[in-house]
Amino acid sequence: MTVQFRGVEFDAGHTAATIRIDKGVYSKSAVLRTCYWFGKDLHFRVEEEADCVVVSLSLRVSAPTLDQPRIKLIDEWLPDFFDALLDSQLRVEIQAETAAVRELIIAKAFAESGVLEDPPPGTFADPVATAGSESKSLIRIASELPK
């Protein structure tokens, strides 16, 4: 099965490829995470250019062995690689968008346990549910323990 991908150049035996990945769509961090994820089966060389990240990949095992009697060609790895690249990019973006919330949760957890010398800014009151109203969520942040 041969799948065509734009921006991908293959060698003659389909055991190596070079991919040009647009930096406007995918971050270098997402590319590196994806390469790490496939490091067991593929070799990678990553180079950075002005508007793209150039990834050269090749098979770790290019001839059949007893452990791997059927070798997947590079073009068979690419759909999984691009799916993982998209997944990694979404994780990078979600991590960036939720960083402040995670830091606040960790700061409040340490402040409540007495580990921090200075309390974090803000209050421990639940900003979603106001006093006197019932929260419909499964979790509610409270400033005191139930009695």
C-alpha cells in the first residue's frame, strides 16, 4: 500500500524519507515528541529551517528477521506518524492553554498543606459556585473541610 503525502520525499526502496513540516502548523516540540514516540522502530534526524522543520527518518530494521518477518515500509509508517504528530501538537497547545490553571491548583494544594511560606494570590472560595447556591458539578473546591 502506497500513500501519497505532500512534502514527503522517499528513497528508492521506501526505507527512508524526508518530511518538511510547516512551523506555522506544528511546533518543534510536537515534532520532537512524535519522533521520540516512534524511536523504537525508526531513526530520526531533525533539522530546523526558517519556515519548516525537516525530519529525515529511516527504518531501524530494513531486512526481515525472525522477530520481524514482515518489514513495514516508510510509507506505511507515515499515517501513524502524522496522526501522532497531530496528537502531539494538540497536547502542546492544551498544555499551554491550561498552564495557569494547573499552576494555580498546585499552588493552592501546597498552600493548604502548609508547604508554601506565602499563600498564593486569590481566595480559596469556589469561583464557579457562589455561597448559598448548589453546585451541580461532581467536584467542588471548598476552603474548609466538611464537618
